Amino acid sequence: MAGLAALTLAYMLSQFYRAFLAVLAPVLAIDLGAAKTDLSMASGAWFAAFALSQFLVGIWLDRHGPKRTAGLLLGICGGGGAFLFAFATQPWMIVAAMALIGIGCAPVLMASMFIFAHTWSPARLAVLTSWLIGLGSLGNVIGASPLAAAAEAFGWRPVIAGLGVVTLLIAGAILFFVRDPEQAKGGAVSSGFSGYVELMRLKALWPVLPLVAMNYVPSGGIRGLWAGPYLADVYGADALAIGQATLFMALAMSVGSFVYGPLDTFFRTRKWVAFAGNALLCAALVLLALDPAPGIGISTTLLVVIGLSGASFGLLMAHGRAFCPPHLTGRGITLLNFFSIGAVGLMQFASGAVVSTATVPGDPAAAYAALYWFYAAALSLSLVIYLWARDARPEHRG
């Protein structure tokens, strides 16, 4: 249990690091001259580095277990990236720091899921994963108004440097407390990268992958970056107001993970719970696209709905994992995570171009209307493809 507690704390850090730029965006623009495209690049770098790391993480989990994979990467890359961020003097240093932090965070959730998959029954995977994400999403909460208040009181550099120290301590706790599951030892580990080719031949995965890729894109992109500029540009909100609004969205993302967790067991379906939740997410995006400036209260409410309904990641991971063979557990979950986080990274890079291209002088809301249409269109396409997916009920064992 101490090992899982350490991994949960590490996942809280992962959630914090992917989301804190939204709150620091205004001060980074002032102190470092970081433009919106720089911040989009930095946020995208975290997700891209995180996603590309999944392939090696999957192999290392199957070969070396979660203890060393998560502990060493989090300490070396996550801690090192945090210190680089704290001492950055140019926007490119923020981009490099976020890439390093992304690599450090890459194995954390996957290590936990690896332990779940080798210790508990497949029927419990969605609940365990969703609840871990719900607890870990408290890092999202810390990266909202608490971060804004701390940065206001102490300055953003000391705060991020302090988090670098915390990252090193948690990495040490993982190395000390986590125990590699017995069931994972002595398994088939020789296939290396060819294991991913084997997974991609599983036709049951194909219609699931687009929604795995797109379900987290709107909430991850908006909470991780665009909520801050959106509220500042459209409503003139300051850092504390942005922190409060993003706090509500972060809490919704955490609650959403807890809510999604048991629904597949209650309704005896994973497919239709995921479809209904993401359809609600799409509806909220369309409402904001139609009217991106309905008032800060309504905008915040819709951001909360996006956070709540966009928390289906754990459920979709369980859906895809149900079709993966046991000897490729590590590579199976990391392949799914690659599609999820990789899509967020690509869409973060693209979203910067969307906002810049759609910017209209004197009408700041126009750029964000285009952004919300961009998210809604991509999610809608993935939902249509998902209709062809085969369901995987909670008792399904692959």
C-alpha cells in the first residue's frame, strides 16, 4: 500500500505539471516574454515527450517492473526538468523543461496500472484506474488557485524549485516502497518493439483508439493551457480569478474520474457509458463555440462540464486493455496511453496555430470560438468511429 501511495503522489505531480502553465501563463509572458505560441509549444512538448516515451516505458515495465521504471525516470527527468523550469531565462528553456518533465511523468500512471493488471481481476481495472486518476487529479487542483496564491506570495521560481525537491523525494519513495508484482516476473518479454506491432494487429482495438486519443484532448488542452488565456482575453480575468475558475474545472475532472469508475459495472457496459459521457463533452464544446463569451459564470460552468464529462480516460483504458494479451500488459497500456497523451500533444501544437490564425483585432472571443469548434469537430469524428467498437463488459478477460 505504501508503494501505491507513493505512485498516487507521483501521479498528482504528473497532473500538476501538465496543467500549471494555464495559471503561470500571464507571469511567464511578462518575465520571459513568452508568447502564446511559446506556451502552446511548451505544453505540447510535455505531452509529446510523455507520449513518445510510452514505447520504451512499456518495454521497461514488462522487463524491469514498475519500481525502477517509474522511480528513476521521475527523479532524473522530472526533478531535473522542474529545476530547469525554475531557473529558465528564455522561453525555449521552458519548452525544454516541460519536455523533460513529460519524460519523467511518463511511467507513473502506467506503473500503477501495470500493478493493477497483474494483481487484481480485469473486472476491477476501470474502477481502480478511475479512482487513482480521481485522487491524482488533486494535483490539477493544486495547480489552480493554490498555485496562483503561492506564486503571488513567494514568486513562481521558488515555488517550482520547491516542487522539484518534492519530485525527488517522491521518486525516492517509489524506489523504496514499490514492489514489483510477482505475476509479472518471468513473463514473455523478448518481443521488444515487435510487441507493439502485435497489438496493432488486433482489429478490436482499431475503433477504440480514436476515442482513446480524443477523449482527454479538450479537457487536457483547456485546463492545461487555454483556460488562462481565454478568461484573461475575453473577460480580463487576473491570475487569482483564473486560478479560481481552473480550480472548479480541476475539481470537476477529479470528481468525473470517480463517477466514471463504477458506471461500467452498474450499467454492464463500457462502450455506451464512454459514448454518452463524451457526447455530453461534445455538446458543451459546441455551446462554447456558438457563444464563446456568454458571461464568466456560464463559461466557468461549461468548463466544469467539460472537466466532468472529459474524465473517461480510465474507462476507455479498461475497454482497450480488455483486448490485449496478458504477456503484453505493459506495452498494451502504454500503447493506449501513447494515443491518449500523444493526441493531446499534437492538438496543443495545432491549437496554438488555430488561435493565432483566428485572432481578430478587437474581438478576442473569435479565436476561442475557433478553438472550441476545432475540439468539437475532432471529438465528434472519434465518436462516430467508436460506434463500430466491440463492447468489453467488466467481466471480460481478454
